[in-house]
Amino acid sequence: MSDTVMEELQHKAINRSLDHIGLSKEREGEWRGGFSFIQAADTQLGLIDDFNVDRMQSELRDDLVWDEELARIARLVDTVNRMDPSPRFLIVCGDQVHGYPWMKQRGAMERDFISAFRKLRPEVPLLCVCGNHDVGESPTPQTIAQYRRTFGDDYYSFWVGGVAMLVLNSQLYMDDSKASAERLGMDQWVDRVLAGIKGCKQALVFQHIPYYLGDIDSPRNSDKSKYFSLPMELRKPMLDKFKQAGVTAVFCGHYHRNAVSSWNGVEHIVTSAVSLQIGDDKPGYRLVTVTQTGINHQYCSLTN
């Protein structure tokens, strides 16, 4: 584990966009043929060694290690680097690291995360999505600002090959009690961006927490369902809003299991973790192929 000075994440979002690295509507707004990208989730450095410890603890063990997560990231990077043609980007859908913003190991985890992905070939930008461990279960302006300094904006949009992409901070949907102004700002931004992409060939959304698991009407009547899915009153209104704007799929993580479903023509894709598995899946990533008519995707194990 690293004690070196923090490296800069190369492709982090600025001013709610990735225009500065060329993923803008002006440069990428037209369809140029099919392409692929990689979705991963919950690299969560430190979780495997910390599993079964209360997630709300104020600090992690001094001897906590995350060598296994780094080994899995190395396998992911090596796999992506060998793909021909290269995917257009690799996106990690939240919980880059296990330590909450206030925890003393957080800086070392961030350094190691950035260092591990530095080996990714330069034409494949690493993009990050905000998760609950990244900003805290009840995010504040301070924890969100801390996230932005390291990983870039907590919500943003970009374009690739004629497809509009939106990245959302789903933790603000889960609990905005300490960040109501930030939630309002994101809600207004989402409406503006969706209005601006109406009529595009297709659009995709990336966030950490799933809207639902299995069935959109599944109640949140247990601690598990409350933790792993968003409030019911958000689900249909948000997915309806996405549908009207041309969104064809929502990609999530957080569940540490795979779960794929669809509602009203919007596919809802929950991808298991690079880090600890809670169910029977293997650590892995999702290979997504974008065509003129939609997407195809396959979960791929990192243990093969």
C-alpha cells in the first residue's frame, strides 16, 4: 500500500462535463458506428479485509490491507489493455474505496486506486461515479467537495459516438438531509440535460445505487432492501423521465451481485463488484457493446 504523494486522476469531470478530454457533443454527438465500453463497480479498496465489520464505524483497523482489491484491478486493467479494438472508456460505478471521507486510511486508498488505474492504456479514459462510501451515507457539502477534489464532479454528462451519457450522485437521492442544496442543484441540472438530449439516438445513465431490485414495485420493507435500493417514490418518476428523454439503460453497482431487469423500455443493469461478492457471482466487469438500435452486454469474470 502506497505512502507516496497523491497522483492526479487524469480524466476527472470538470464543470459537469468531460468536454476538456474531447467527450463533448460537438466532437462526439454524431453516430460513427458501433463501439464498446467497460462498466465496473465497487472496486472498494479495503472491503474484503474489513468484511463483517459495522459499516458505520468511525475508523478502520490500523492493519487493514487491500492487496486483493489491487490484484483484481490489475487483472481488470490487463484485460482491458488487451482488448482489440479498445473500449471507448472504463467507468467504475461507485465505491472506488471502502474508507469513508473522514477515515485516516482514505488518502492511502485513493492513492492506490489512482496508481493502479494509471496502467490503463491512455486511449481508454477511466471515469468515476460517486458511491455511498465515496461521500458518506449522509453526504455533506464538505464530503462532496472532498470527493470532487480527488475524483472529479459527483454528477456530469458526456457524449461518445452519438450517445449521450449521464452520471448521477445517487447518494443524494438516498439521503439529502445534510445536502439539500446539492440535491436541488442536481435535480435542476438533470432536467436541463435531459431536455437538451431529447431526440438523440439513445442515452445511458450511470449511478451507484439501483432504483429497484427485481421488480420496480418491490417494497423497501427490510434493512437490506432499504440499503440496496432507492425510495419507491423516486423509481417510476425518474425512469419515466429517462424514457421520455431517450434513455435506454441505467447502469448501477452497490448490490455486490448481478441483477438485470427492465421497466417501460428502460433496462436496469446492476453489476456485481470487483471487490467482495455477497452472492454467488465472481468478481468481474461488464462488457457493453453499443449499436445503432441499442446495447448488448455481458458480465465477465476476472477469475477466468
